Amino acid sequence: MPATAALDVLVVGSGASGLAAAVSAERAGARVALATKTTLQACNSAKAQGGIQAALGEDDSPEMHAEDVMRSSHDTADPRLVQVLTGEAPSAIHWLEEVGVEFTRDNGGYRLARCGGATRKRLLQVGDRTGHAITKALRDAYEAGGGAELPHHVLRSLEPAEGGWRASFETKEGPATVDAATVILAAGGRCFAEAEARGELSTNHPNATGEVTRIALDAGAEARDLDALQYHPNGGAWPPTMQGYSIPETTRAYGAVLLNADGEEFTDSLGARDAVSQAIVEEVEKGKGVSTPDGRPAVWLDTTRISEEDAQISLPYMLRRYRGAGIDPLTERIYTYPVLHYQNGGLVIDEHAETTLEGVFACGEIAGGTHGRNRMMGNSLLECTVFGRRAGRAAAERARA
Ligand SMILES: Cc1cc2nc3c(=O)[nH]c(=O)nc-3n(C[C@H](O)[C@H](O)[C@H](O)COP(=O)(O)OP(=O)(O)OC[C@H]3O[C@@H](n4cnc5c(N)ncnc54)[C@H](O)[C@@H]3O)c2cc1C
């Protein structure tokens, strides 16, 4: 079981947060390796459709964004982390543009949408494949630098070693260890595994199994709100090929509303995620829901209220998926029901994304505090970028100290 040559920074996970961290650490002059469970492309981040929040509208500010985050989290988010998240959001967007992300524009400015729980329009989009665009640009940026790639490296344990940390992996060739001065854990959440255990549907990629959180806890890290899992209000419920698909929240930003069996609006369709999911579940429990042709509980999402133009600009992928499955959302309502989606809590971090273990950083869905117990849509890709960048820079600096 040979140990590889010591590195400055080892990043575990190749979603948006790991990629942002790896690019930043590399640009800060560190010797970096990016290890990931399967291929570099395999992650939840690439599946993200809706968009990324930043207070860039004329009527908006980072302070208003922060207030929306605190309110949506029911004041359970860590205000220090929220201030960093919303304060650095505009510069994070410009950094993404610099690495090659082209956000959708309207009349010369960004096309901004209002997402659930937000008081202003602040969701930037790349059509409805925002996560794909962000991860591709970051991957290209990392591959253009001098960092190493370690695909098919499944982290199994982490322990202190001379001058830093030793990570043990399972690889196609057998066990391997990697020593690094600092480690950035960016291995995402656990909702795929959790949904399987509960016998439920999930929006998540099969690699979202959560064992890296357990590994960090075993190494002595602290966590918070791990029990707070988020349901996406609008899972696809029919046809079978769309079951577990996350219908972008931007459908509701562009006019779709939730209706019960009697065609009545029963909730604010742009409320906070937990409130909307709860309202759907309660409506079904009251007997006012509908049943999919295979007997699953659901309500209607009336997508026929979305204009053709908005759909073509901001929902082309969703339209293609549904039309390919034989349903045209612009002429008929679609079945929806909440589906397991996101791990709100995670490892405790400080403003520089360092966990309670010295030299071990965490960013993205594996970290807790930024969203408290209820995340707003569009703030996860933002968290990945803002705290990924911070983790990369801080880990590189620490490695050289
Ligand atoms: C369908 C869908 C739509 C979404 N839409 C949006 C949206 O519009 N806006 C928004 O802000 N958020 C959205 N989200 C949430 C957001 O995309 C994710 O929370 C975020 O991208 C997570 O990024 P991450 O880098 O933390 O983790 P991930 O992108 O999940 O990446 C984790 C990485 O870690 C690797 N890994 C896991 N375990 C191990 C291990 N043991 N060893 C090595 N590597 C490991 C994985 O293979 C993967 O590469 C959406 C999520 C989904 C699933």
C-alpha cells in the first residue's frame, strides 16, 4: 500500500465545490490533487438546473439576500457564514464568468428570476443547465492547470500524519494512501443513500452516499443539523421516466402554480421550500390531492401558465425531457410531489471553510451552517463557489505556513 509523494492540498470530491477549491488552491500556487469516487463528471452539481443566487439587481443588496437566507432558515443559519455567502456572491459570479460560464442575459443585463423565499429577483441561470455549465467551466480550468487527477479513488479513512493528513482510498488497483499537508472535503451530501434506505425517490446522483461525513466525524470533526434533510417541493411524479426528476423551481418563478384536485391554489407557490413541501403533503393528506396513473400521491403543477418565450429561454431542458416522455408542459398540467433532495446540515466550518480539525477544510453540501435547517434554492451552487474558493485559498496558505 504505497503512500504517494506529499502534496500541499488534497481535494476529495469533484462537484462544484471541489472543483472551485482545486482551481483556487492551484492558482494560489499549491501542489494539488483532486480525488473523486468515480469520474470527474459524476456529481450532483452537474444535475443542478435552476440557477445560482447573487444580489445583482438594481433593487437588491447582499444585506437583503442575507435577510432572506436567515428568514428561510428560520434563523437557524450561522450569520457569519451567511454574511460571507451573500457578500461575496457578486464577485463569485464574476469569477465564474472569468473561468468561462456564460449566464443567460436579457436586454443587456442578467436574466434574473425570483426563487422561493426570495424578496427580489436574484437567480442567475444558464438556460436550465446551470450546474452543467458551472462544473464544465471549472473542470476545464482545473485541467488547464498543473493539478493531478485521481478518478476512481473512494475515500475510506482520514488520519493525522506527519506534517498533515493521510487519506486512505479504495481504487481499481486496490488500496492506496495519499499524504497532504491539508485536505478539503467536498464529497457532497447523502440523499441518494437516505432515499434508498427509506424506499423513497431522490433527485440525487448515486454517488451522494455521505460516507465522507462519517469519516470526518470518526476523525473527530464536529457536525450540525445532520438530521435536517430537505425535500424538493416539485419532484416529477409521472410519467415513470420523470419520477425523481427535480422540476426546476424556475417553473414557478416563471408563472407555474400548484393546484389541488379541484384546481384551487392551496399555497404560495414561491414560498420557502419547507413550507411548500409541507403544504403539498398536507393537501394530499386532506384528500385534496390527485393520484398518478400508477397510484402515487401528487398535486398538479400548472405549467401551462408559463409563456412560450420564458420556457424556451429558461426551461429548454425541462421541456425537452417532458416532451420526450410524451407530455407537453405548456399545454397540460404535470403531476408533482416532494422528493428527497438536499442535506441541509453538515460539518461545522468557520468563515475560511476550516472544520474543527486543523488543516481539514469542508465546502459545499458536506458543510453545515450556511443554510441552517432549510436551504433556499440557488444558494447551494453559490455556497460551492464562495466557500470552495475560500477553502482552496486557505488550504494552500496553510500548507505553506
Ligand atoms: C437535480 C438537482 C438539481 C439541483 N438544482 C440546484 C440549483 O438549481 N441551484 C442550486 O444552488 N443547487 C441545486 N442543487 C443542489 C446542488 O447542486 C448541490 O447541493 C451541490 O451542487 C453540491 O455540490 P458539492 O460539490 O457539495 O457535491 P456534489 O456535486 O454532490 O459532488 C460530490 C463529489 O464527491 C464525490 N464523492 C462522494 N463520496 C466520495 C468518496 N467516498 N470518495 C471520493 N469522492 C467522493 C462524488 O463522486 C462527487 O464527485 C440541485 C441538486 C440536484 C440533485
